[in-house]
Amino acid sequence: NAGVTQTPKFQVLKTGQSMTLQCAQDMNHNSMYWYRQDPGMGLRLIYYSASEGTTDKGEVPNGYNVSRLNKREFSLRLESAAPSQTSVYFCASSYRTGGQETQYFGPGTRLLVL
Amino acid sequence: AQSVSQHNHHVILSEAASLELGCNYSYGGTVNLFWYVQYPGQHLQLLLKYFSGDPLVKGIKGFEAEFIKSKFSFNLRKPSVQWSDTAEYFCAVNGGNQFYFGTGTSLTVIP
């Protein structure tokens, strides 16, 4: 099992460029999440998908869109990148059973927007 | 609104010292509680979790945490830290469909 994988690992964009961050999990988890991590602010939820075919906004969704392509894949798109979106992006997945749910994280994507 | 507070932003300890990191949460319903660790340059890894039962939870690498419902707290402890414990530690709460994270505590252990 690879767990949660993310591509790319690093990316540099110019302001206004677009890109898609890819995330895949092979644990047959129902739920998937996108977070951004900034110094002193912990992890902030951008979007999540509780199940295939559904997506919901998190704490900081502005400037982002997501697609739950299938049960395995959950992509994050920046349509017009801004310097404020410079961050480390983490994808996570989880499976809920009997009221218990644990998240597992990918290795992260470091994004620099110039 | 749900929230998780970690009051210690940066902790510096010498090797063999004892560690306690505070975590308080605000959530009205049944919660699941977690501590994650992030070593430099790496992703978050699960240290331990509490769902129900014994409020004293033991995790990997000698860490433990105690859930005190009356205080809405889930503090992380380790009796004797090592240099390799240098990392950032995040407390998290799962309520509903979302996870809520604290802002993290950076731990530096001096050899």
C-alpha cells in the first residue's frame, strides 16, 4: 500500500498561472481532504469530500476548486494563483466506522507563487 | 464554533526531561481526539488517538495522552524526551465530517 500520494512535490508558479494538485489513496477510504499549512497557523481545511461525488467547503476555500474524480482521487485546482497561496498543501484520507475515524496524510506539495 | 487550542507554541527541553503539551478543544458533541507529529520536512504522522474507553491512551515512541472530559483537554506527555523527538506536534479533534487542528507546538530537544 502506498497510502496517500501527492503530485507534484514542489511547484513554482507565477501570479495568475493555474495548476492542479493531484492526490490519490489506495486504502479504499471514503473521505478525502485538502489542507494548507502555513507557519503559526497549523492546518486549515480548504475542501473536503465525505464520499465519492460530494465535495464541501472548508475554512479557506476561496481561490480553490476541487474534483473528486473517483473514490481514489481528489484534486485541488488553483485557477489563478496568487502569492497568498504560497503554502504547503496536504491531502488526507479517512474511513469512518462505528463513529471512529482517523486521517492519514500524504507527503505534501510545496507551492511557491511569485 | 469548534476550535482546538495549543497554548505552548514553542517548547525547548534538554534530553531526558519530561514533556507535557497542552491541548484544549471546544466542541459540543462526541469527539474523537488525536495527536499528530510532523518531523522536519515530513508529513503528519499519527502518534495516538482516543475514541472511547480508558482516557489514558498510549501511542508510539513512548508518548501518551490523557483525555479529561470535564476540562475539555487532551494533553500529550512523555516521561523522557530524546533528541529525535524534535518536531512539531498537532492536536486534532474530529467532530461531524471535519477535523479541527490546533496551530501546533514546536518542540526542540537539546542533546
